[in-house]
Amino acid sequence: MDRFYYYHRLQRLFPSHLSRVKKVRDGYSIWKARAALHHYNANHPGAEYDLVKPLMAACVIFRGKLWHHVSFLAHRRDQLVAPPVEYFFAELRDGCSDDDSIVEACTMIENPQSCSGNKCSFCPEQYQIAHPSEQELLCGKEEHAKDFIRLMNMSPMPFTCSTETPEIGIVIEQ
């Protein structure tokens, strides 16, 4: 039996639990993608992008740090006509605190299909995360595989939640 069989079986038995798990997973993906885009925008002034949708995320422990590979879609900010959606790849690692992400790379990949031959030793192949060349990766090279501590990846299914930030009403009592 594959994991999708178990996923669908759990979904029937515990629908509210899996709904919460999806929201946590999707929130995690949004958080990592936004951190990566913030880094990209800071390094490309005048060509800023806004997040459209995270696609997939994978993580592994490597040399004592939690590393993440994230794929997402973004479009140019402040365009009068509907801008084209671009595919991005980001490599992040956790910093000193739980809320701290260090963006090692955030790259626009112009043709994700052309990257299908680029290998990463920690991203599951079925996630279809398009990577830059292995030389550009800090984590995920073939020689790193022996040092990985594999985790159950948080994104076994495609991203499902809205990327809209909910409005929060603040009431100040006098």
C-alpha cells in the first residue's frame, strides 16, 4: 500500500485532524516562500515579486540544521497588465531560533521542465521540485546524502490553502 492509500483512509477516519494538519503544512509553506521572496526582493530592487502560491516543500536535517527546499509561484509587483507567473526555487535553513530562517538561495527558474535532469539528494522525486544545477545547491548534493537525517516531509500533497492574509480587527478599549 502506498502513502496515498493511508492518507485517504485517515482522511475518512479523522477529517478534522487532517484539515488542521493541512493548514499547518500550508502555513509553513507560505512562511518559507515569503521569507525567500523577501530575500529575493531585497537583492533585486526594482524587480520585486509577490507570492502567488507555494507548490511544494521538503526538509531534512543536515549537519545539525534543518534545511528546506521550496518551490513556489510569484508574479511581478506593481504591473498594470496581468503579469506572468514565474516559478521560483528557494533553499533555506533554520537559524538560531524557531522563527529564524536563513535564505541561502532564491532563484527564478525560467523553464522548470528544463531542470528535470537536475538532481537533489533529499527532495523526493514525486514532489517535482525543479532545482537549479547541483553546483548551486548548498544542501542536496549527492555526496551529502550519507549525512542526511530524513524527516517525514510536510508536503506529501500539493498546497491547498489560500495565500491571502486574513484581516484582523483590533479593538482598543478606552
